[in-house]
Amino acid sequence: MLDSEEPLICSARGCRAPAVHALRWNNPKLHPPERRKTWLACDTHLTSLGDFLRARDFLREVEPVPSA
């Protein structure tokens, strides 16, 4: 899913904190149901990023980011 040697960083604009949550989402008008895109979130931005996706009915699941 998120295999990388680079540190995983929060997707919130301007945030450089390590990501601890993976918000898995899709836009049903553009993506087939099984397609998932991923935003990463630190604890601070989990709520704001999740609320943004929920308001559009895009959020499908939230998973922990695997530790290295």
C-alpha cells in the first residue's frame, strides 16, 4: 500500500509532521468503487482532512500508517 523508503509526511498544506493515519478515499463520480486514493495525516490534521472528505462523501476508510 504505502511502501516507501522516504518518511511519510502529513498531506495537510504546510505540515511536515510524520503521518500516522492513511485516509483512503475516492470520488464516486470519477473513480470505480474499488479505486482508492490516499491522503496521509498526522494526529493534528486527521479531523480536518477527514471532515473535508466526509463532507463530499469521499472518505471510505481510515487506517493506521504501518511503522517502518
